[in-house]
Amino acid sequence: MEAHIVHLSDLHFKNDAENRKRLEYLLDDLKRLRTSGPIYTAFTGDLVNSGDNQSDYEHLFELLIGPLTELGHEVLTVPGNHDIQRSTTSEEFTDGYLQDTGSSYLFGDHDDIYPPDKVERQNPLANYMELEELLGPYDQHSYYGYSKTKGSISFVGMNSTWLSRSRSENESDRGKLRIEPFVLEKLAKSLPPTNLKIALLHHPLDWLEEHTRSAVTKLLTQHFDIALFGHVHTNDASKLSQGHSDCLYMQSPPLRANWSKGTNGYSIIRANVIEKRFEVEYRSYSASRRLFVAGEDFAKNGRSYPRPEDGKFYRERPSEDSLLMRYRDADSFDYTAWYRENIRAKSKKQTDFSIPKVRALPANQDDKWLQPAQLISETVKNSIRDQFYIAPPDSGLTTAAFVTFKTLSENFDESGRVAAFFDAREHKIDRASILREVSRTLLVRYTHAEIETLALKGSLSVIVDGLSLSAPEQFNLFRDVAEKYFPSVRFLYFISTERRGPVHSGSFSPKLDATHDEIYDFVELDVSDIREMVSARRQGTGEAFINGVVSQVVESFRQMDEPIFASSVAVVVETLSQDPEFKPLNKARLLERYVECLLGRFNIEDVQEGAFASSDKIDLLSFIARSMLENDIQGIDENKWSSLTSSYSEQYLIDLPSGLLDEFIEKGILTVYNKSITFRGDYLFSFFVARQMKADPTFAGNVTTGEALFKYHKEIAFYGDLEGTDTRSVLNTLHDAVDSLEAVLDDNYQDNGISLSEEWLNTCAEQAQHGGEHTDFVRAADDLGGVEPTPEKADRFDNQELSRVQRRRGVAERLEVKEAEARLLVSMKLYALLLKNSLQVPGPEKLRHIAKLYQAAEVWVGFLCANREDIVSKPIVLAGGVRIINMGAILDPDKSAREFKYNAPNALSRILSDALRNPQLSTALRRLMPNLSPMGSLFARDALLDLPNEDNRKSYVESIVAEEDINLATASLKTLRVKFLASGRSKEQRDNIEGILLSLQKHKSISGTVSFDSLKKARLLRDMKENAKLKKGNL
């Protein structure tokens, strides 16, 4: 990669006709500079003739710096002694700081670097600093210096002139200036270690005061490749560029001394960033010709090489610039055509790709959580090293590889490297194959010899897809070939964690080391990322609509165990957009549409006559899943796959297309896990088994009766979700099972002197001895009144909800639940899930089942209370085959114990209300609630809270007002507060809860404790903000 640094210095600009014309000539000369790489303009001081004239900086920006920026230059400046406002300087100021040899004035009460105290009152660089700040942002910036990294080049600009002042005629600043070593070291150590590092300063080092001069010299030598400076007006070529150990000191001619030929000019440094070789071109101003010419007074033919090795490098160099210029001057690229030709992907659509986020993998795995998530488009641009991106194959890995290819191609001017692509899954790994694929996938055509030149000179980046960590010998082979034949090429690897085919045994391990290699893994998206994706796909719609879609997507991922990568979010959004009226009420219906979308339901090919369509593929996968369940296995090898597909083909007398296994793996339905082909997620396996249950009543009967009920409960839940499934017999089976389990548990605990039906009351009685029940109620009500739901709070709540979903890979072994307590919990969850879709069950039966569910739930709350001493004091408790997690036992043990009587019923109520969330159950819940026990009423209230409508709201208010148990009333208020906080993105739910609160205002028992005035004001303010956004969007 090449870059050009235009080095300007000592312009001494004054706003007069002659100076303005000369800047025009300078700009004309710089416009001739055409290069494939980035251009940086470094201005090393004395920008104007007098820093006291603020308007000179404004004119300089208008005439030179602004136009340079428009030409694509990255402009950097440091101040010179002429940039000082000498009217504000004094001997007292400068000498006082020179006497502080320890630079103690740098530090205040914290780690920020302070400007000098007196500068804060009257800054002698105030006019200049306005310009410097305008040219930001900087990575780090203070009064004494700054750092800025752009791609593979890093700059540090140091203020060498802050102690300059007006002096007598025979006195100068020499030996009385200071560059702060502490600041320089801090900035230098923050730079990427492999970058080309350039220091900018105005004064040569022999102008610095003796105390810090050696430290600055040492730091420049240790950390920088080049130090650029000005100040000394000379045309002696021997003084303009001098090698000093590992750091080159380069001075630019002055742009304006007396403006005569040979005296005034500037330099252009051509830098090979990889090899760190430099060529300097000098330009001189010819007053007679009114233009800049080759600086022959500075060097032969106006060019020089700082070191012999620089001259050798450029004399032997082929015409790399012309190759890169051809790329830069090419017509706009058709990325859609390139994508369709080169990318293996789920869809050939190339629009609206989401940019995934990645996180650096540190050498110490314990520090992983400290690493920030970054867009992959940023990580690929901010490094010149090889990079390794590791993720599951269904995470959108190949799409991310394309996004990277497109990002690098679009940012060619910054990187100076052309981008190519290599699919290691499709092609042999050797030097010839890599060169052939590079030639084929480049956006501009080059000959074989030209590609070798680009590779040799480090002007090529290759994105590598199709490698896998489970095939380390293939991965290691590619790295060996790359290191041997392409040492200067930058490779960006997209590596799958899994692959199809046998895993070779032996001592192979991937040649990856987090200490030395730049490794990243993909980060799952949070709600704010989901909103960005939805907004990009729904441009022109209002905020309320986008928030509604976001809520639908979040709800979808709450119901699916699908990893939340950009690829899976894109499919969910596409699924919802293809069927806008679809509401994901249950996993099975959502999953059916999701899988159909993955398999091409909305492609025209899917409806062609004779096509093996998405529905046919789902039937085949269901057949495979059933076979695995019947044989009690979690995966199959490729031979078994071939056998099963042959059996399916024979059974249904159909011809299966080739490549199905590859398609299913590529699209993330199947995967390779523990060396076997299996379903990518446990929930996918359950879904496909459930479809077979619906198709075969005998098979369904075997899975839903006897001990199978406690082994295949996941599959039974999906079975109940499938549209049109008659679950009456399963509900009756569950009713009897729950009834039996209640009796078993009652007997078991009675034998130990414990009555589960009384344990919650006993818990409340124990707490009542310490008082505080009324205080808890008042506090819960007061907290509720102070809630202000916002989309941000809703996002935090939903992020917590999404983090609770276990998103495991592969199929878990189905084990029979043994303990009665665990069986009761499994039965209740399954019971609620089946009840959710029991729309065709007659009313009396439906009421009987819901009542039994809530009765069993009270027994289970009693079981929790029976184990309360352990639960409130230990973060993890295993009781009755159930693992109970209570982090409050660590964070606040006293609060954990005090609020256990609320948390025990609320924890189970939350599980049941989530499972029962179907508006069609509202009538049954309202009808049943007056006949329930007080705790049963709490469960029903919470279920109605998730089903917003006027009748449910009225029933909820009547129930909570009539509640005589203050502890249950407090528990309900706590749940209401949580739901209110989570409603910030859903206007329907927010209005529903606000309606409840306004209704409660009419009842003195509660209204006296809730700040309804503040609630009304918060609602009014929010509505005003939303109306303002709506008006702005309509303009």
C-alpha cells in the first residue's frame, strides 16, 4: 500500500493580493497529484504571519485548507512560533513553566491532561486552536498534542511553541521551548503497533530546552518512523532529510520566505506503508513563471531518497501506481452481479444487507467481556493486519464476507489495496488456485503478472470464505500457502466453527493464537441493533410503526431459540413483511413461516410445477427428525442420512434433488455437531417431530401418553401449537397427571410435617412478625406512580428477556423427568402452552383445565416456600430435580428474604402468563377469576395484563381492588410496575396500563399512595414529544 504525505511549512500567510494568488498556484500544483492511495497534508507550523490576526486563519481555511479537504486530503496541523498571539505572552508565564522540570502542571485531580493555568485565562494560541479543533476529531487531544489514526497511518502532532514569546532583538526562543515527553509517550504508546507512525512538530529538536530534549529524541527514535518539522528556512538538501536510527527527520522547505525560486517550496513524501520505504519529491515556487516546478535546488531532478535502501527499493519497483490507478479510474462497480456470481448464500438478494457486529478475542479469555462490540465494516478498515472472523455457519458468515469485500472495495482510496475473494470450500488450496480466483473475483481485470505485482507490493486484500475450525488441517494448509507465497497480501478469513464431512483424527489444531493474531467472533444483536435493521428495511414509515415491528421481532426471538445474528433477524423481518397480518402467537406457526422463508417460500421457483418446494423439504426434515426420536439418537452420519433419504424416496415414490444436505446446512437448519449431522437447534428438532405427530395420530399417541409425557414435553408443546391440532385428549391426560402429582407431593411433604397449601401463608406470617407489610405496599404503589416508560427502558427489559432464552446448538438428549416436583413444573408449563391454543375446547372443559393449572401452581409456590431458607441465602439451589436461581441472595440477601413472599408467586405467575398469552383466552380468564382462590386470582390478573383490551382492564382493576390480602396486592403492583416499564415501545400496552392506573385512582385504598399527578405530567410530556416527532417526519 502507498500513501502520499504533502509536507507544508512556514507559509506565514497574510491576507493580501500576492499571498492569495500564490495559494491559488499552490492548489493548482497539488491538483496534479494523482495517486491510488490516501493523501495526507501535514502543515508543520507558521500557518500565518501573526497569530494575533484571527481573520487570517479564516481566510487560510477558505483559500487552502477547505479546498484541500475537498480534494480528498486529510489535513493535519501543528502550531509554529508565528501562530502565537504575542500580545498575550509574557516572561513570567514562560519562565515559570520552564522552571517546573517535572511538568507537574500537567495534572489535576484525575488523569486528564491539563493546559497551563494561565492559558485558560488568556490563551496565546486561541486563534490557532480554533482551526486545529475544526480539523478533528482526534483519537486523543490536549493542549500539548494529539494523535489521529487513519487506516494504516498514525500521526502525532506536538505543540512545540507554547512557550514562545516576544523577546528582545538579540534574543530567541532557541533552547527555551518544550515538547512534553509524558504527553508524547502517552500518545505514541496508544498507536497501532504495525502502523506507519509520523510525528509532526514545528521546531527542530535543537530548539528545545536541554532538560527534556534527550527524552523527546529517545521517544521519537523508539516509536516513530518519520518526524516532520519546519521553522528553519533552508534549501540545503543535506539538511532537509536525515536518517537517525529508526526514525527519519524530514524538514520541508519554507512555503514563503522571500518567494524566490529555489528558496520557497514544499515536499511530497511517497511512502510504502508495508515496507516503510520513502521517496521525497520537492517542489519549488518560480516567481517569474507564477507556478511550482520540480525542486531541483533541493535535490537532483527534484527527488531524493532518505536512505540507500529507499533508493534501491523505488528504482527496482514496477509500475504499481499505474495498476492501482486503473482500479481507481474504473467505472462504478456492479456489486449485485458480482454477488450473484461469486457468493454461496441463502438468498441471491443483495440489497439491505445488515453489517454484523464482532468482538475482539483477547489473549486472556477472562477479559473477553471487556472487549467492545464493533461493526465489522470498522474493524476491517482500522487495521492492515490479517484478521480472523469466527462464527457458526448460520450466523451470516458468507454474507459478512461479502460485506467486507464491498467495504474494502468502496474504501480503496483509504486503504490502497484492491479486494479479491477466495472460496476455500469450492477450490483447491495452492498458489495457482489462489491466483486464479483472485484474478476471477477482482472487480477490475488484471493479467496474471500484474496480480503477482500487486501481491508482491502489498496492494492486495483477499477475503477467504469456506474454512472451518473443525478441519484444522485445511485451515493450516491455507495459512502455510499464504505465508509462503503471499507474505505481503492481507488475508481476511471467515471461519466456520463447524463443517460437514468426517473430522480427521490426529494432532492437528488450528494455527491461531490470540496473543499474536487478530481474532474476532460474531456478537448477537440487541434490541437497538434490531431497530436499526428494521428502520433500514422500513424507510419512510413512522416511529410507531417501526417500534411495532421491533416488538414483533423481539417477541419472535423470545419464542424461538434462534441465535440473534443479523442473518436470522433479516429472515424474521422478511417473514413478517411477507405476511404483515401474521402475529407470532406461538412457536410452531412462527417457525413454520420462518423455515419456509429460509427454504425459499417467497421465491418464484418455489411454486413452479414439479419443484421440490419448501413444504416438501419440511416434510423430509420431519421424517428425519422422527427417525432420530424413535431411535433415541441426537445425530446421524452421512451414510445414515443417505439411507433415510432413500427410504423416504421409496416410501413416497418421489425423486429427491441432489444437494439437499448442503442446502440445509448452508441455510442453518441442519449443522454438524459432535461429528454428526443434526438439527441446528433443539427447538427445530421439536418442531419437525411435532409435524410428524400431527400427520400420524398413532405416533402422536405414543409420544403424549405415559412416561413419554415427561420425556418429550418439548415436542408435545410444539404439537399443541400446530394449527388445527386437537389437544383435548392431551389436556385430559395432563389434568390427571397434575392431579396425581399434587397428591404425591402433598403426601410426601405431609410425612415431613409440611403442608404445601399453607407454606406461603406461613412465609407471610414469619415476615409479619417484623412488620413492614403496609410499608411494602405503599412503596410498591409509589414506585409504580413514578414509572416513566420509554423505548430505551423497554429495550433494556427486552434485552434481559432475550438473554434468558437458552440458544443451544444441536439436539439435547431426551431424558425422562423423574422427581415429582420437576414433573409438576414440566406439566404446568406444558399444560399452559396447550391451553393457549385450546380455542375449540368447550367452555366448561377450558375453565376446568385453567382452574386445575392455577391450583397446581399454588402447590408449587408452596414447594418454593418450603425451601425458602436455602433459596433466599444461596444463589443456586437444587431441590426436587429443579435448579432454582436467585442472584438476589448474593446482591442483597436481606431484600431477598424480605421480598420472597412476593417473588415466589410472581416468578411462577410470569411463566404461566407468558405461556397463556392468547387474546382468545380472555373471556375464560375473566369468567373464572371470581371463583379462584386469592393466589389463583393473582395468576389470572397477571395473564389478563398481557392481553390489553377494555374488558380485561376492567376485570383486572375490579380484582386488585377487591383483593383483601395485602401481600398479594403488593405482588400484583410489583408485576404491574415491571410491565409498565417494559411498555415504552408498545403504545397499546402502555395505554392499557395507564388506563389501569387511572382507574385505580378512583379507589382510595390505592390512590393515596400513587403520584398520579406526576404520572399525568409524564404522559403529557411524552405525547408532546411524540407529536413533535410526527410533525417533523411529515415535513
